[in-house]
Amino acid sequence: MCKTDTSKTDMRLLSQLLDPSELGKRIWRSSELEAILKHQLTSSVGFDLGELEKGLARRLRTASAAEGLLLQNFKDLFQHQCPPVELLVLTKDFAKRHLGHPESPLPQEIARVLYLASITVAMIRCHRRISSLGDAAIRSGLEWAIGQQWLDEATRSLFREGIKALEDGVKATR
């Protein structure tokens, strides 16, 4: 059994650790966010998005099979040259739910990257707008993400491509 002297523990910090209202305010280290993003990008799309509605796994399999897609995870989805817009919308909605949920197990930073990645891929590869955000808000989000040292290079490159598309005035429909 480990014996630790807790007599010098800052009780204010300890109480914050135990306070449920502080759960959504966790500050993640860069190395933790990097590991979580890597895990999330390689997680099964069907498993993560399956929480949104019943029958979704069947719809995902049907959409993927109809287009001959081999989309095993979010990384495959974000790197695909012509992914199904429906799957990008579902990914955006999944991320948005986690962004707005204070007790989400997914760090807000990771949810934000998934959200930005789904709308960026829809915009640059499918020429579709799947978010009501304006160009300035999207650009601001992409610039924030690019500035995160824990972001992987493939996603950083995707976001740079998104900024360039916005600068070039990419035309994307709703």
C-alpha cells in the first residue's frame, strides 16, 4: 500500500477534483490529447456513431457497401477523396453532441477537431456545406486547430487545405 502525506494537499484543488460540475473543465496535457485523437481517429465509425440513433449501423453498412467504400474509422473517412456526405453529417452531429455535453467522455478539443474535420471534408471534397457556420467562424476554428501542437500532420494538412479553399472562395452548396 502506498503511503502518501496528504496533509499539504491544496484542499481547494482536491474539492475541484471531486466536484461533478468541474468534470467538463478538465485540462488535458498535449500528450494526452494527441493519444486521444489518435485513438479516436482509428476507432470504428459505426461504433462511435451508433449512439446517435437505432439502425444507424445498418445505414452505415448500406451506404458504404453501395459505394464500395472501405471506411473502417474516422481517419479513413477524413482521408477519403469522395466520402458519403451522410456519414460526414453524422460525424459532425456526433462531435457537436459531445461539444455541448459537459459530462462527455470525449475532450472538447477532440470533439472540436472531429467537428471541423467533418465540415472541412464535406466542403472541399464533396462541395457541400453541412454546417451553418460562416466562413469566418470555420476559418477561426481551423486556425485554432492548426495551432494545436498535439494535432496529427494529416489532419493539420486537411485544415490547411480547408483554409486555402475558403481563401479561394470555394463554392459549396447546402
